[in-house]
Amino acid sequence: MKKLSNFIVPLFFIVFGIACLTMSSTAFHTHNPLHHLLESLLGICLFLCIPVMLGIVYMWFKKRKK
């Protein structure tokens, strides 16, 4: 159970942070806020995917060397 909470709690904070960042970026847009919300969310998620993918590749190379 402790391992599960070590994974779930940080994941919750990451998702909550992304949601807050996205909502704050669309707070003052009055022209089509849903479009801007989705565009902003896509940009943030793509920006966050790059370090995650680099981390996965790094761990794969590190594991492969052993």
C-alpha cells in the first residue's frame, strides 16, 4: 500500500498543477475560451512529454548497459 501511495500522491499533484496552469492561462481570454483551454493543455502536455520521454530513453540505455 505504501508503494501505491508513493505513486498516487505525486501523480495527483502533477495533474492538479497542470490543471491549475491550464486554467490560469485561459482565465482572461473571453473569445472562445474552450479552444484556448484545449490549445493550452495540448501545448503544456507536449512540453512535459519531452522530459518524460528523455527519462525513459535514459533509463532504457542505463538498464541495457548492465
